[in-house]
Amino acid sequence: MTNEEKGMGKGLLIGVFTGAAVGSIFALLYAPKSGKKLREEIKSKSQDLIEDADQYISDVKEKAFQLIKDVKKKSEFLVSDAEEKVDALLDESEKIFNDAKNKVGNYIQSAKTKLDKETEHLESSIKAGKDAYKFEKEAR
């Protein structure tokens, strides 16, 4: 039900109550009755209208309370759902960070191992070159 339809329904209901009240008063005023009897009927009809209005107000309050309760429940659900999604995203980002950290650590270790091997190879080559130079120098 749209807001426009609700407004029309509310206006129609108010119009019915107002029409009933005005119609009842005119009917009582133009009916051939004694003043005492007329006053009693006006009092009775006005009591009925007041009771109907009280019932209408009570119904509106109950519906408003239920609507507020439903909105609160839905908002709590949305907040809870958002918190779960944020937690899941944080967990996923932490996992990605740890994976990247491990990969970088592995690459660094691999590069260090290669560098150590190349350094050893270079040192042994330099030593072999020095040894060959000394040997040639002594052989002359």
C-alpha cells in the first residue's frame, strides 16, 4: 500500500466518522422527541463516537508500535549482516597479506641462496685465477 493510498484511506475513515457524527446529530435534532430524551440520545451517540475514536487511536498506536518494532528488527539484521561481511573481508585481507608476505619471504630466501652460490662461485673463480697467476709467475 503506497503512502498516497494510506492517506486516502485515512481521509476516508475520518470522513466516515465525521459524517456519522454530523448525521447522527442532525437525525437527533430533527426527530420528534422530548428534550430530555434528545439529550440522552446525543450523549449516548457522542459516547459511541468517542469510543470509536479511542479504538481508532488505539489501533493506530498499535500499528505504529509494530512498524517501529519491525524497522528496528530489520535495522539490527542489516547491522549484523554488515558486521559479518566486514569481518569476512578483514579475514580475507589478512589471509591475502600473509600469503603475499610468505611469497616475498620465499623470493628473498631464494634470491639470497642464489646470491650466496654466485658469491661462492665468484670467490672460487678469483682464487683459481690467483692460484693460476702465482703458478705461472713461479714457473717463469
